[in-house]
Amino acid sequence: MGATTIRQQITSMIDELPPDVLPELVEFIDFLRFRAVRAGLAPQVQEAIRLYMSGEVSLGRAAEIAEMNYFLFEELLRKQAIPVIAARATDEAERIAQGELADEVLV
């Protein structure tokens, strides 16, 4: 089945939907677009984003895990519509835990 046929089938299905579900559909399409872009990223970058978004590592540590420059990683997050959270002070125990997590991921 070609892309044109699939597109026509999807268009036909969308045309049959009630108008009140269209905002939800647009949200889902945004999610699919986001997922497709993320799928094209290297595994270590995907993992770095996951760890960063879950709050397990800082932006700087996530950039290290992604094997990227801090500013390039920050720009990647912005392009992915992922909010960049301001850095916060961490205590020594948290820095050690983040270092150990990064070591595990990078090995």
C-alpha cells in the first residue's frame, strides 16, 4: 500500500470524525510527530532526554550522557519542545549519584 493511498484513507477517516474530537486529534498528531523525531535520535541522546525529563540528571549531566556540547543539547531540547529547567544547586551526595548514573549509562 502506497503512501498516497494511506494518506487518502486517513483523510477519509478524519472527515468522518465529529468536530469536537479534532483538538484531541491534533494533540495526538503532535505526539506522533514528536515521537518520530525522537526515534531518529541516537540511543544515548534518547536516554539522556529521558533522564533529564524525569529529573534524574541535570542538563549538564544529560548533555554528557548524550555526548553533546551543553549548548547544542539545550538547543536540541528546545527544538523538541522540551522545557529547559534552570539549574539548581545540588549537594555533594546528589552530584556523586548523578556521576554514578552517568558512568553506568556511558559504559
